[in-house]
Amino acid sequence: MTTRKILVTSALPYANAGLHLGHMLEQIQTDIWVRFQKMRGHECYYVCADDTHGAPIMLAAEKRGITPEQLIAEVEALHVADSQGFLIGHDSYYSTNSPENKELAQQMYRALRADNKITSRTIEQLFDPEKQMFLPDRFVKGECPKCSAKDQYGDNCEVCGATYNPTELKNPYSAVSGATPVLKTSEHYFFRLGECADFLRDWTSGNTTRADGVVQPHLQPESLNKMNEWIGGGLQDWDISRDAPYFGFEIPDAPGKYFYVWLDAPIGYMASFKKLCAQLNLDFDAWFKPDTDTEMYHFIGKDILYFHALFWPATLKFSGMRAPTGVFAHGFLTVDGQKMSKSRGTFITAKSYLECGLNPEWMRYYIAGKLNSRIEDIDLNLGDFVARVNSDVVGKYVNIASRAAGFITKRFGGKLADSVEDETRLLGNIAHEADNIAAAFEAREYAKALREIMGIADVVNAYVDANKPWELAKQEGQEARLHEVC
């Protein structure tokens, strides 16, 4: 078997609060895939980091009377505890506010500028007259210019998915002070995304031939349809700068100007991996050169597809690096059919789940049992959760061990039989399913894999029922047979 070299990421949680079950859906999906690849013998690394920059962090720290660095250190500890509590096996968990990320962001920016992909111009921007600051996109709210949905953020609409400039919002207001913002001019720096349209058209519809010869599409069909729609509508230059005061990295040769958080956030994947490379003595550059035979996959929510399937591949390509091998988007997590809500008591944090004494394996199994390779929302129905765990995990899987382990421990010194008469008929048939299950895990069709696995558990339980070890244990001369069955 050809050994693949695989770098895997999940989206960077923002450093403003602990993780909730929506975050855990993504990390569980990623972690299962990484575990599978490692079990297959591939060289696979799972990296992530906290997304730490931007005005929200600055303002939250200011409100509490602490520094942004103190705030993000607090939240990072929460995020690490939440992830570890759900048995997530990050090979590296880092921060975007790192020296590696600063170096890489500035290096990529200079490469883009040298390739004439950076331009600057004076723009009109919304300014909070009470707070005396330019308002970041997420701190301007109003009505969507496309569908008129109310209370939408200044960069994209959560109802129709449209992206736009904050100045396009109807009836805008400052989310910081509530004041009506005013227009004020400022010089901004832009990435010429429109000039990347031909590359993006090819990349989004294209694929990569992996080291093992398998052809890997870059995007899922639903993602490709959305990208075609956006590219066909015309790509605008992307504003990558923000004005002081701002918590982030200063743009080279531009005092008082900072990288917009979405410029340096995905570079945080690379920074986290670079830190890991230093620890493991890996060749970081070899993983990011354009002709590399390594693979890079991003697991993300559907709400940040635009950034990962357009901006990110383009900035990588035109700064002289490789583009992703695949971007795997998933839907949102709902609870009992509705969006998670604090008022309805359905906003479930990772910490609250664990503090209730609930086993993280139960939630991992339940989520996996609903995941497939498509971009579909997943519902956590609490009644179904209880029933599925009791039926499948306890009633089928654990039941097999519980019916045999006692005899093996008490009667056979905790050792398995040297040979099994039914091995070819039973175990051989079970092993025959391995390739189908492996194919399902590779394709992120976890629900299908688990249906097949639970089907095998049914076969084994039927075997136990037919051979009745509890009766064999009472019969003279059946010790060897009891040992085989158990």
C-alpha cells in the first residue's frame, strides 16, 4: 500500500468563549477521519488553533479590563480542555497570535504584492462617532441588501448566504454603541481576487491525483455549485486591511494598518503545522511547495465556505504555494429540530455536556451515525440520542463483550482460545466487510460505516444466542467449546 502524507485541519474556533456541540460536530468528524488514516498506516497530522485576532477580541478584553493576550490565553485553555474532554487527538493546537503566523502572513503578503495581486485605494467606511473607531464588518448590523433579512452582520447574510460590503447594508447601526454609523474615508489594501477568476474556476471544478493514484475532487458537488454561482456573478477585490485600533498583525510598510482577521486566520493552519514540524523535525516547506505530493484537507462549516474555497486557494496559489487537496464542508447542528438557543435551553456547551457526567463516546457515536459526505444539517434529538446509545452502543456492541468477558476472565485466566472452530465461517465473513467499511470512512460516509458495523454486531450477537455460552458453562466436557465461543 502506498503511504500517503496527509495534513488535516478543522476550522479555527474564535477565542471568545468555550466550545459548543456545533464545534464538537466538526472536530469529531475530523478526528474520526484522522484516526482512520493513521490506522491505515498513513503519515497523517491533525492541526488546529484558536482564531485570536480582530476587533471583537480587542473590545471584549477592554470591557473586562484585561489585555487581549490575557483573554486569548484564558479561552485557549477552555478550548483545549473541551477538545480533550471529547477525546479529540490534535497533533498540534496553537494560536493565530504566534510568531510563526506573523512571519507566514507577512511572507505571503509580500509574495502577493510582488505578484501585483495587492492594490490600495481610499474607501468610504462606516465609523462609530460615539466609540471613535472604524467598525469591523461584524460590528455593523442592518438589513441584508439582497433579501432584506433584519439584524444581519456587515459581511454576510446568515439567511440567504450573500456576501457584501457593510456600506451596502440597509438601515445600519453600530453593534458596539447602537449609534448610527457615519461614512469616513480611509486608505485600504485589497487582494485582487477578480484577477484570480480563471484559476479559481479551474481549481474549484478540478481535482488532485493522490499519491495512491486515487483522484480527489477539490470540492463537494454542492460546494462546486455555490462557487460557480459566486464566480459567475463576478469576484470583487477583497479588502484585507483594517484600521487601528485593532488586535492583529501590522501590514508591512503600512503603519497603523492591520491584516483583516480572515487573511491571517487560515494561515494559522500553516503556523500550527510549522510549530509541529519544528517539534518532529519535519520539512515544512516540502508540504507547501506547488508540486508537492502531500495532501491538505480542511473540514469546515458551510458558513465559511466562501473563505476556504475562493480566498484561501487564491492567496496560496499566488503567493507561490500549493492549494488545498480538498475542502470538506458540513451543515449545522440543530437540537430537537431547531437552531441552538440559550433561551430555549438547547445551547449545549462541550463543558456542560461533560460536567453532566455524560460519556463523550456517546456523543461521538451519535454524531458519527448521522454524518455523511454531503452538506446537510444534523439534528441532535435528545430522545433519539438516548435510544440510539442504549440500542446500538450498549445493546449491541458492549453487549457482545459483556456476554463473553466474564467467562474468559473467570474460567480461562483472561486469555482467548488458541483456535476457533468457527473462525472461517464467522470471523472470515466479518473480516470480509473491512474493505467496504474502510471505503465508507475514507469517503466520510460515517453513517454508512456504522450501519455496516452494527450489522456485524447483530451477526455476532445472533451467534452468541445460537451457541448459548451460559448453558455451555453448566455442561461437563464443554470447556473447550465455551472458550471458543467466548
